[in-house]
Amino acid sequence: MNRRIAFPFLTLSDASIEASPWEVSVDGNDWVEAGEFLPDWDSSCDVHIRRTVRLVPEVAVIDLSLSIDDLQLLLGVRLGTGQGRLPRLVMDRKLERVNLDNPVWKFERVIEGRALSMVLDLQTEVILASPPASPGVLSPRAFGDRLWSDSVRIRLEGEEPRFPIETADLGQLLGEGVASGAPWYLHWSPRDWSREFNGAVRLYLNESAAEFLERIENEDPATLQLILADIMSQICERFLVDAEAVEWIDAAEPGSLGAQAEQWLRKAWPGKDVAFIRSVLESRPGAFRSAFLALAELGEA
């Protein structure tokens, strides 16, 4: 529990709560201890989570200066998702009364991948279930007083949001012109910068470009760098020519198409304003593209 917070009542020490690390499984594969980032996940993959928490009553009554009869507690989990300091969406909150005869609580849940965005927030908490009959001077007294909590934040998509990628017949998508021979095609629209990034962008790989697809499957760094640089350049160029770009720079919602453009631009030109970056695009388009080629180097973007 975060002891930097000074509560107006006694709280539970870590000695009174034995909590296992959160464990995560992607689509039912092997369980692993949850870290800061969950690799090999996309929105088609369900996330399985589990944890065991045990209360030590004999320590808890001392921590809270309560009798065993007054030790009435609820233990629960809050699941949240979405970018930001606080989760943009609370998906679920479950509370259960702690049974002092068997004070072990096991939580397991399967979360559909389509319900998740950017991060998965897991908060475990113990709260007071009812006012005690004979509290000590500093004992918690009100229903809902939070006595212990911890939080885990798991990044699902890293710093760069993921987006759908699939192979396709570009002749059908783009017609029989010269564009149908391109190795890839980025499908997106600059009309609405407030859209969620991963729902606004889709990358199509030319199914007839066998050698190119083989390089993708082998994760060839140069090929991936070129594709990512093209994506960055396309989106950021259109963002800069939008008449309301300056307003979007300040007001873009986290996780949106506009926010992603802002992030890339600030990485490529840290400390520069929109007017400066736009001047680079207008007068030195080669330098503009080169900046994104450099930024797209794997490990940087």
C-alpha cells in the first residue's frame, strides 16, 4: 500500500495482506507474472487475469485496533482501461465480504480483447464493510473506508498504438491503376481527428508481393522502418495542413488519431511549435520525410 498518503485512521499493513502477483494469460496460453507491458497482444486476443489475496486476521486486528468481531471487511478489484493517469473506462468492480474462517480470496477473469484500449488497470482494495461497535481511538469507522490497496498498470500496446494489418488484393481495393502494384496501402481518413487511432487506421499488405510479405514475416528491420515512416508521414502531413491543427495540438484526446499525430510531431521536433514544423513540410519536404525515417527506426518509435 502507498504509505505516502496520511490517512485519518489506521490502515492495514502489508504484513496483514498476503497478495500474490497478478498473473496474465493471452488467449489461454501460459500464465506469466504481469509486467509493465504485455507483449504479443492485439484486440483479437482475450486477456485472462488472476490473483490470490489472503488476509491475516490476527495481524489485521492489531493494525486497525479492532476486535475480531468488528473486523468486517470487503475485498475487491476494479478493472479499468484507456490511456491517461486514471482509466478512461471502468469495466468492472467486484466486492466480496472477507470470510474470517477462510480469509483467502481468489479472483480470475477473462476480458475480451475488443473491450481493451492502450492499458489495463488492476486495482485491488480492502474496505470497511460496516461501522465497528467498539472502535479504537484511531480505528476506521465509516463504511467504505479504504484500508489497503495496490494498483498495477499493464501497457497493452506500448507507446505506439497498434492498428489492424492484413493482406489484401490491392487491385480490388484501389482499382487497376498503378497504385495496385504498391507493396502496401494505408487506409484512413483525415476527416475526424478525434477518432480512436486503432479504429481509424488499417494497413493492407499486397498479397501478390510475395518477397515483400516474406520480409514482413521475418520482421526485416529496414522494411518495417519504411512502412512505419510512411504511416507517420502520411498522417502528420495531413494533420499539419488542417486549418485547426493548432487547436488539435492542445486539445487532442489521448488515444485519438490527432493525439497520435501530435506525439509523433513532438518526437520529431521537440520544443518546436506547429508553425515551425509546417514550414519544414512546406519548404523542405525531403527533410520532413527524413525526420520520420529516422524516428521510425525500431526501438525509437
